[in-house]
Amino acid sequence: MRTILVLGAGRSTQSLIDYLLHHAESENWHLTLADQNLVWAEQKLRGHHRGTAVALNAGDREARRALITGKFITVSMLPAFMHPEVASDCLDLGVHLATASYQSEALAKMSEAAKLKGLIFLNEIGVDPGIDHLSAMKLLDEVRSQGAELLGFESFTGGLLAPESPTNPWQYKFTWNPRNVVLAGAGGAVKFKQEGLYKFIPYHQLFRRTEFIDIPGYGRFEGYANRDSLQYRSVYGLDTIPTIYRGTLRRPGFCRAWDVFVKLGMTDDSYEMEGVAQMTHRSFVNAFLAYHEFNSLEIKLMHYLSIPQDDDLMEKLTWLDLFEDVPIGLDRGTPAQVLEHILSKKWTLGPLDTDMLVMWHKLTYRLHGTSYVLTSSLVVKGQGPEKTAMAHTVGLPLGMAVKRILTDQIKDRGTVIPITPEWYEPLLEELRDHGIVFHDVLRTLPN
């Protein structure tokens, strides 16, 4: 019997657990699910006789290593900063590892040691990163195999509300880690390449440098740049491509409104504010504006940021109760932490909400003297606040990849990400069986 350890029973694990347990009987597997909250772990297993729930403080190294010992593979769904510790344990104990997180420098440095032990440390096999790699590399390899000259590659992903959800002015709620949403773009250079020129966007301009994307059947979206679009040039074999751009999707108007928070300093995570315990939403906003003896908070904000009185941007801010004397409900926090807490009151999925995962690639190339644009789009809808599209598209490809490792179908060893045909061909085929399907449109460009 081959054994699996899953560390963490958070919001993105249900599809992963269900998939592995579905195959556990026929493949003779047993799954151990470890989480600090034993009740959560038990609920995720749904009483399956091939699963065991255990309580674990993942920071307890001895307890963690005791669970990893003897397992065939460990799947870490812990926060990304803990992956190197888990990877170090797996290396010592001779256990394969898989995560959905970005591959860190610390894990990359373990690659040769893992190879020597015949281990695979697989990263970036969720949705973004993950499905984006699988689908992008399939497109790129197919076009390259025809002898085409690649001119541009753009890729966007977004977790949003589906159109049938109750409306709100932002057309958005949290479907992933709220902290990552609040800190998006902060703390590093935003860079990409366009028409052969390197481009850099300072954080204070990031949400005003957007582009519109239309997806048939789902309308218009706007995209803003991810932190470093250049990091995948070599990975994707695009070192000489004139244009490469990776970004995040939102509905039109979101970025302009979010820019208010950036301009005010509400997304700053570098210092703790004084007096948070006594603050209301209104006084929190006021803390970032200059004193004025007569003008109201709303007037000060509109004057400071040159917002017209009838602008629908104010509707978005009002809907969040930012101008209400509602207690924040925190004892302490950075501006970013306080903002996240306020947003969570309105941006947590409710019982009538359905989320939607949207991915879009655009590949421009020249073949036999003719220029083409190939777009490829994916839309996946959730089944309510507990069975979200985001969690499904993270957990399912991870489960499929783990299955291939468990059944000895993968030759890769060392620290890897899923960018070769060995990964993308079978995984994309199986994802199609689960309704995760890309729709491609090819257009000829005028010469």
C-alpha cells in the first residue's frame, strides 16, 4: 500500500482530497490528512475508510517528521513559507513532495540532492501557477513545432464572482487568500517586455495601467500586470520574444477603485497603526487624509484624489461601509491588515454567491509570411461558497499530478514545475474529462 500525507485542510483542499480518495480503493492507497483543526480534517475525509484525520501543529518539527516518515508522498497545502521546512524533512526521510505554490529559491537549491535520492519535488501545480503552465506550454510547443516565429505571449488569470451571483458594485469577493489580494503588486518591481522594450510600472501606478480583455459569452475584463512577467521567459523558452506579459483579471472599474486604497496608503504593510482598537471604518479612512476644519470626510477624499461627486467610484467605497462609524474590530494592525479586515466583512462569499475562475492566453506569431493571433480562454464556475471554482482548479490538477507520481508515470526527478509534455498532455486531457476545457480562437492579422 502506498501512503499519502496531506498537510493542511484549508479551503483549497476538498477537490484534492475527493480526487485522491476516489482512486484510493482501486490503487490501494491510504491518505492521512493532518491539520491543526482536527474537526476540519475529519469533515474533509467524509468518513472514507481509506482516510485518517490527525491533529498537527505544522510548526512542531518532531510531530511533522513523525507523520512524514514512511509515506510515499507528502502534499503540502501549508502556507508557502513552510514548504522549505517540509521539503527538508522529505529530503531527509526519502519522501516525494508536491505543492501548488510558486517554487521558491530554497526548494530549487534542493533539486540535485532530491535527484540523488530519486525524489521528485513538484511545485506550481494548482491553477495559477499550474493550469496556466500546462495550457501555455501546450500552445507554445504546438506553434513552435510548426516552425513559427513567436512575437508575443500574454497570460491572465482571475478569481471573480460569476454573473449570476448577487450584484455588488465591485463585482468581486475574496475567493483566495485575502492578504495576497490586498498586497498584490506591492514590495517588488512590476516588469514586463513589450514590442522589444523593457517596461516597469511603479506600484503607485500599477492599477492605472490596465488593459481590456473580452471573452466571448462572459463580457469584458480588465487586467493589471503581475509583479515579474519576465521570470518565465527562460522557463517557457521565450528568451527572445519581443512581448511577454502576465497579469490578473478583474471586472472593469475594479482597478480604478482599488487605486484609491493604494494612493491613500491603506495597502502599506510596513508599520503598525496606533489607536486601531478605537477606530471605526470612517476614522480609519480619515487617518490618511489631511485635517480640515469644515469639509466632510467624503469631500476631503474627493478633493484629494480628484474624484467627481457623481463618480460611480464613490458608490463602490460607500458599499464597503468605509464612511460608516462601524467599529473595525481589531486591537492592532498595519494599514493593510486593517483594510483586509474591513473588506472581509463585505467580500466574504455568501450562501447565494458563485465564484468564477477565468484564464486567458494570447499568442501572436508569424508563420510562412502570415501573422496570427491565437487566444485561448478558460472559464470555470463554482458550486457555491464551499465548493468554489478557485479551490476546484487548485486541488484537482494537484491531485492528478500526485496520482501520476504514485503510479510511477513520471520520469522527472529533482525540483520541477509542470511544463513538459510528460505533464501537460495527460493532465490537460484528464482536466477536460472534468469539464475544465480551453476554447481557442485563431485569427489572421493583416500584413
